[in-house]
Amino acid sequence: MHHIFAFDANSPLLFTQFYFWAFFALVYALFALIVESPLRSKSKVKSRLHLRNVYLLFVSWFFYYKTSGLFLLILAFVTLSDWIIAGRIHKYQTANPKSQIPKALLALSVIIDLGLLAYFKYAYFFTNMVNDLFGTGFRVFDIFAYIGNGFSQAGRFSVDTIVLPVGISFYIFQVISYTADVYRRRIEPVKNILDFGFYVSFFPQLVAGPIVRAEEFIPQLYKPFRLSRRLFGIAVFWILNGLAKKIIMSDYLAVNLIDRVFDNPLLFSGFENLFALFAYSLQVYADFSGYTDIAIGVAMLMGFYLPQNFDSPYKSQNPQEFWRRWHMSLGRWLKTYLYIPLGGNRSIGFGTYFWWTVIAFVSAALTGWWWQILVPFAVFMAVVVIVNRQMVHGKSSHSKLLYSNLNSFITQVLGGLWHGASWNFIIWGGINGLGMIVNKIWRETGWHVRFAAMTVLTFGLMALDYAYNLPVWRLFAVWAAIVWTGTAIRYIYWLVTADKIINQKLAIINRKLSTAWAVLQTFTFITFTRLFFRSSSNLDPASANEVAWTTAKNMVNQIGGAWNNAIIPDFLWEYRWVVAMFVAGMVIHWVPADWKRRYRLAFAAMPLWLMVIAVCAAIIVIYQFVTADMQPFIYFQF
Amino acid sequence: MTGLAALCMVLPGRVTFGDKELRWPTLAEVFSTSPNLSQGEEINTVESPAMQAPSLEERAGGEVVPSAMQTPVSIPKVPVDSVTDSRVFLAAFYASLAESSERVVRVLHYGDSQIEEDRMTQQLREALQARYGGSGVGLMPLAQTIPSRTVKQQLHMNGRMIQPAQGPRRYIVYGSKRDQRSDGLYGVMGQVAVMNDSMVTGSESLMAVCTPQDNRNRYTDWRIFADSTIHYSTAGDTVYLSGRGAVYGLSQQSDTGVIVDNIPMRGCLGIVFTKIDSAQLASFYRQENVRLIIMQFGGNAIPSNRNPGTIQAIVKGLRDQVQYLKTCAPEADILFIGPSDMLTQENGEWITYPMVPYMDRLLQKMAADEQIAYFSLYRWMGGSGSMARWQETGLAGSDGVHFTRSGARKAGKAVAEWIIEGIKN
């Protein structure tokens, strides 16, 4: 009994475990009793809704307790604090619309929420940064453990380590969105704290999103349960789809290839490293989106709609589109609560300058290139200030481009930091920001300039490769040469047709090829940013940074330096299952959305007996991957 | 859900069709809450010396690998009489250390990927050099395809920097067929770089800049092991080579003290020494005063072999290698380091490969029979399942096989301390 109810750090409730499904089956049985019980009078509808919400709140808290133990108190605390503050904000706003108090309260709530997040997630990172910069020897101190021990350093909890509560990055963002939405008068504050608690801690999305915004979810709290036969089918489909993604495309690929290569890139040849990097791109997607697919399915079975979180992101034709399709709930959150408040594409203000300065200083501190970064930065900022004065705010397309680039870069870098507290995530965010800016400018540029720029870049990189013969230049030079080839073909096509359609068929072929080319380029770019995406959370930040950096460096060195065509066939044969799963994953990913919708609906429309057979068959297949024998180690490069 | 539970009850754990099998969870698995490491012996976290006498249970030997799903593999008993401390077989080496003030005493550390990058050897080198003098990282190949933690190498050919793969043709005794040569002339590192016509155009046509990464490793001299047709000169960190012929290795070393060489052989089972020309080995071992040879192998046999018979054959092969090295290096003592704990997934759970304890035991017996020293990494780590602990604390990679750098440092330090402790006793 104790085993079932007590928190055990080694066995959290994960969607991929049988235990979770047994838990869910029980929860759902009781849930069904509540929502399907016959009503004696209409007035009972409300109290039944209330009972449902309270029931799910306690189930969610149990779920969180099983996953995170006493961190449940943190979850309860932010729930309480934001509920109270949002209520006050609404009260002052109704009493006096011009009052400044609501603004101060909003700031207070954001400080509390982000303070907790910063404490739990970034304490090591900031301590480490301060120690690096000033040569101090500070160490983190777990104040909550100290209090938990009855104000003592010794006791049940260790004060020397700060453990990250599961899901804190997600639920903190949810409570901020709630208070901000109340402040912006997009929603009314929730009257009942238990209802609000339910919104914050609804268990399917509690630990890994999607980040549900208050205005999307809170109205659902007051709607009675309804689940059509078709929606039931769709929910089951999402769950199976998520499990297959998580177990086949993510875990299987990770265990049998990706982890090994990322652990020791030097054990593997350039091709194996490159393959593992691309496979990692698929793995990250399958892992994360698989998890949210299951969350969406489970919530749907209980009659709640969670927002879509991924829209086949590797179909994107440019980095900007990628960010609209990848982790959409985070993207929308950052857009609403960071990018637009910074000025969006309409203006720049104090926030923009402030964050750019912070980023410049941090990059200088990180690299040690103080004047090399700060001098150009000062010049750049001076230019921005002058240009900004000349521009008519928000009117011309040029000012829009400038503003949106400045603000979106900040959003990307801070979004990077949200993913993990180490430099590699900041670098990752920065590369994505740069990629978006370069791409936006590229799309505004004419073909003559594009071709000329690409030619100069390619030859420049080739010259660097020749002069220094370093793997990193080799890699960039080959990449640039590939992009150059595509650019040259499209440039010639443009010169010949001069944008006039000579031949309908040719135009269609050109369009299709261009799309495929753009998709591949974007996928490749995003894949290379993943060099900096892998976290090593069980290490302290100093060694996490070192490991992340060394891994990226070694992988680049292998890809650019230890390439050996002769071993590619051997690799493809020996790792044929891994390769097949990767190819299958990409092919399924690139299936048109319309087809996917159709087979989803076809599944949902199956007669129940057929669906049961299909579910069993799917689970048997998935289970084969859980239990599959491991791919033995095979070395090709000596 | 209920349907699935019912199915679990009805279906057996697995169904076999020919050589393929279909697996299905049992009811016990469905209701089990712990996902990891459900089996194996008690994890012993005490970092006790690995060579302590085996416990009673262990001495009983015969183990049956527990597995809910699989037909139990019965692993034969391995009686080992290891109450004596195997460090007695290092006595000659310990005695030779007294000579270190006058001449070089050399220790060669051969091993598989676990010792790449000089991750483990470095600890032993530092410990021995601190006590018995000596400096320099010792041997390195001419074209260092695998970077080392302790020495960074850059190759230049005819004035242009090149990647190791663009350098001289390499032959590798532990490599694939196309990397091997038939005459057995691989040199002491088991790999050789052959300089050909394109490299004899200038007098200093090949230049290797080898920079030690740690000032404590600052060398005082170079030793170049190459055919007599190769001309070379050195200046500081740099070696200049020209001519046509084979280069077996470069060594940064002092002329007295202890030199410890790191010789990693990726993917190697260790059954390769007999393929190396014995005269070549013998002359190196004699001239360089090699007094200890460490062989750290066995891990590569584990993932692809589940049959005790194959493991026995492999250990027999390793025994042949030990005997061969004994004849090539009659002056040297030998220390065998067995495989670490290694994990695999079975039915979704991470468990120790069943053959790890068996192989460890067989190797220990082989070592006792051959009168060489034995260090069990596996038991030093804490036995079955200890690799999972190492992963949790960042000491081992997620592959369940390789140490991380900090893990390798820890293991290397343990080996070094164990050897040095033997001197005191």
C-alpha cells in the first residue's frame, strides 16, 4: 500500500509506464461515476461540475506528489499567491480604473513567480556565473531544505543541493499568464481557489505542457463533461500516437544509437556523428511531442481540450515558421508575454535596449572578448537609436523588420534559457535568433544579391578551409557549397524565366522543388542548432557546460574531420533497424497534414471491437520496442 | 484497460516464431511501479579494494541469471582460489622501481575504449611519477586519430596542416580487415604509420607538433620508434620526419623515472598481440625496460555474447595473449584489469549483462593460473547494477558501458592506488 501511495524519487509517474495507466484507469472509473451520475434536478449541474473539478484537483495533486514529493507545497504556494494577487488586481481595477496599484501587484506576482523559478532552476547557473566573473567561491544554499529541517543545516533535507521541482517551468508560466490576463482584462478572476488550483495543476499537462493559457482553459472549468464517440476515438488515437512516438522514435533511437554517439563522439566516424545528430533532431521532437500528444489524449478523455503543441515542425520552410510549429504553446506564451510587451514589430523601448545590453555583456563575459564584443555592440546600438529616431514608428516595412528582429532575438535567447540553465541553451537560443534574422533578411533580398552573397560566403569559407584545414571550416564550407548549389539553380531559373511563367508544368516542378529544398535547409539548420541543445542535468553547471561544449566540439571535429565513405555501407547495414526507424519517422512526419487528419478520423470512426483489436495490436508492437534487444556496439573507425 | 489486463493474464510472457519472438508484459510487470534495475545482487557501495576475498555466496560460484521472461541461462561454477592478494605477482615490478633514479622503468597500459583519451592511464602515471620521478606522457602514434586529454597533436605535411586521416597510411592490428597488414610489423602500439613517396619531397616533410596539456607532464626528451630509413629531428614540442618507411610511435619522456604509456585499442577484445611480430615486441620491451604490462580487456566480449561457452573461449584466447607477452617480455610483470559493470536493456529494464560477473570470475581464475595480478573493476564498482549508480552520479554515460571523464578519473585513481598500496605492503 505504502509503495503505491508514497513518493519515490526513482519511480515517478510517467506516461510510458504501466503504473500510470493503471492509475489513470482507476481515476477514470471514478471520474465516470461523477460525471455520468443521474441528476435529480437541474440545479445539481453546478455542484456536479464542482465535484468533478475538486476531484481532478486532488488527483492531480496526488500525481504531482508521486512525481515530486514535497515540492507539491511550491505548487500550492504559487496557486495561492497568484489567486490572491489576481483577485486584488481585479478589485482595484473595478474600483478605480486609473489606479496604479494593479500594475504594482502584477509586478509583485511576476517577481514572486520568476523568483521561485530563478531560485530552483537557475541558482547554480547564477552562482557559477558570479563565481566565474568575480572569482568568488559562493555555493548554493537550499533555503527550503533549511526551513524543512526546522531551521537547521542538518536534518532530513540536504541544504547543499537544490533539486529542480518537476514541471516548475511549465506551471510558473501558467500562473503568470493567468495574472497577466486578469490584469489585461482578458478574463475574469476565478472565484473558487479550488477551480483555479485545478487549472494550474491539471495532471496530463502538469509536468511537460502544453502550457495552457488561462483564457483558453478556465472557461472549460464551467462546461459540463461531454465526450462524443468520435472524440473518444480521437483521444485514443492521440494516446497511441504519442506512445509510439515516445517509445519507438525516441527511446529506441536514443538507447541504440544517439546516446552512445553523444556520450563519446570520438568513438564514432563523421558519418555516424552526422546521422546521430539528425536522428537526435527526430528524437527530441518525438519525445516531446509524443508526451504532449498523450497529454492531449488523456485530457480529451476527460472532456478537456489542451492546445495543439506541435504542428509537424520539420515541415517548416524557414526558421520563423519552425518556431510557429514547434512547442507552439511556449511560442505563443513568449509572444504574448514577452515579444509583444517588448514592442513586437511596432516599436522598441527600454526593455529592448536593456536586454540587448544584458546579452552583449553576458556574451562578452562568456567569451572573454570584452572589447571585441562591446565596441561593435555600442556602435550597433548607436546606429539603432539613430535609425529609430528617423523612422516613422511602425509604418514602414523597414522599421517593422528592424523592430521585429531586435525583439525576436531577445525572445529567442530568453526562450533558450528557459529550456535549461546553462550556456549551451543560451547559445542555442542565440543561434536560432540569428538564423531567423538572416532568413528574414534573405527573404527581403533580390536574387542578384542572394547569389552574390552566397558566392562570396562559399568561397570565403572554402578559403578558410584551405588555409587552416580545420574540421569546422570543412563542415561550413561543404554546407555553404550545398546551399550555394541550390541558390545557383534557382537563380538561373529566375534569370531564364524572369518570373514569367513560361511553362505551367515547369513552374509547378520548380515550386515543389523549392519547397522541398527550403524544408531540407530548415531541417538541417535546426538539426545543427541541436548540437547545443542536449542537457546534462545531473551534473553541476560548470561541468555541464564543459561537457556540452566538448561534445559539440568533438562532434563537429568528427563530422568535418573523420569522414570515411568506405564505412558508410557497413554502418547502414549493421544499424539497419535504427536507420529504418529514423527513415520511417521522417517519412511519417512529412506525410501531408490532410492525410494524417484522414487516418485519424478513420481510426476514430472504427467500430469499437475493431478499435480494441487495433489498440491491442499497437500496444504489442510498441512493447516489442520496449523489450527489443540492444544493438551491440560496433566500431567502424579505429 | 481491463481488456488489456485480461490479455496479460491469458498470454504467456513470450511467443517464439522460429528465431523471432513476440513479447508481452506479464501482470506482475503491469503493476510494478519501479522501472529500473529490479534484479541483481545487493549493490555494494563500499569502495573496498577490488581484490578482497569473495564472499561466501560468491565463492559458491554457480549463478543462475534470474529473468522472468527468458529461459534461464545456467552459468557454470568458476572456483577461484583468490584468498591471496594477487599483487604478489607484481613483486618484480615493485623491486624494479628502485632503478628508476638511474634509468627508465616503463609501464605499458593496453586496453579497449575505456582507456581512450588517456582518461585512466593518466592517474597511474601521475601517481608513479610523483613517487619515482620521470616526466612525459610516453608513447603516442604518429597520427593521433583519437585525441588525448594529456597531449594535443597537430600534423603538418609539406608546410600545410592536415587532419590525422590525411596523413600517412595507418595499419592497425585491432582494426578492420582493410586496416591490417600480413607481416605483423605493427610495433609496440599495435598500429603503424607508413610514410610513402609523397612524404619524402622535403627534408622536413612531416611535422608533428605535440603539446602536453599539463605542465606536470613536461617531457625532457623525445624517443622516436621508426624504421632506420626514417630521418627525424626534434625541437621542443615538434618532431620533423622525412624518408620512406614505418613509424611505430613517438614518445615524450624523460631518461630516468617511470614512463607510463597509454595504448588504447578501440573495440578490441585483446586477442591481437599474437598477431604482432614477436621479435619487434621483444626488442622494445627489453630496450625500453618494460617492467609492467597492464591489459584491460574483456568489455567488448560482453554485448554480443550470451553464451558461457563463447566467454570461455575468449578467456582462453586472452590466456594465450598473456603467455605470448610473457615470452616476449620475460622481465615484465602483468596486471589484468577485467571489464567494468555493463548494462543492457532487457524487457525495458536496465540490468547488468549476465556475462559480466561470469567473465570477471573466469578472468580472475585465468590470472591466478597464469600467476599474474588481477584487478576486478566490476567488483570494485560494487558489482551487479553498480553502473546505474555511476550513471546517476554522472560517472558513466547513458550507454551503460562507458565511463564519463570523471568516472574514468575515479576508476584510474583506484587502480593507481591499488598498485601503489601493494608497494607499501
